[in-house]
Amino acid sequence: QVQLVESGGGLVQAGGSLRLSCAASGRTFRSYAMGWFRQAPGEEREFVAAISGGGSTYYADSVKGRFTISRDNAKNTVYLPMSSLKPVDTAVYYCAAKNTYYISYTAPAYDYWGQGTQVTVSS
């Protein structure tokens, strides 16, 4: 059993920045691949970024160069600093954990989910 708690969402003007954090429980955090997904109203849940247990990263084309995923295994925390935010980034952002070392890009592959944090970017 793993619990994930996201924080850092809010309302920001287009062009601004936010940093999301995800705090995880669990003694095996270092072995988990971690991901960020987002879901806007009426849309499918969309992959944003992922990081493997070894620190390899992968990003959706829509956020590459603007968002960064990182992890601090000593703190059992994964981060998503976001810059140059656009109105199309508006969504609920979810942290997810996969109980394997390797990255996956689809939501069904992940085993644990946080409750989400709302990011709203005004135009």
C-alpha cells in the first residue's frame, strides 16, 4: 500500500510558473517509476512526464522544455516545476506510482494515484 499526496496547484496567469510536489509513503519508493498525468474536463487522462527509479526522464511533447520532473529519494518526493504556463495546461494534475523500476506512459500501467491538485491558467 502506497499513499500519494500532491500539493502546489493553484491559479496562475499565462506565462507564469508553479511547482507541484508529490509526497509518497512506502519503504520501496526508490524502486518505483513515478509519473505525472493531467485531466481536463471532458478529456482523457493525459501523460505529462515520468521518471524511472534510476532517474531517466520522459516528457510529453506538449510540455517538453517547459516542465521538469525530478525526484528526491531521501524525501520520498517527486517534483514537477512548470514554467511558461498556457491556458491549455489547465487541468487536475495527478501523481502516480508504478511498482517497477521502469517508466510507463499510460495510466493503466500505474498502481497508485494521488487525489490530484488543480492547476488553472488564466488567459
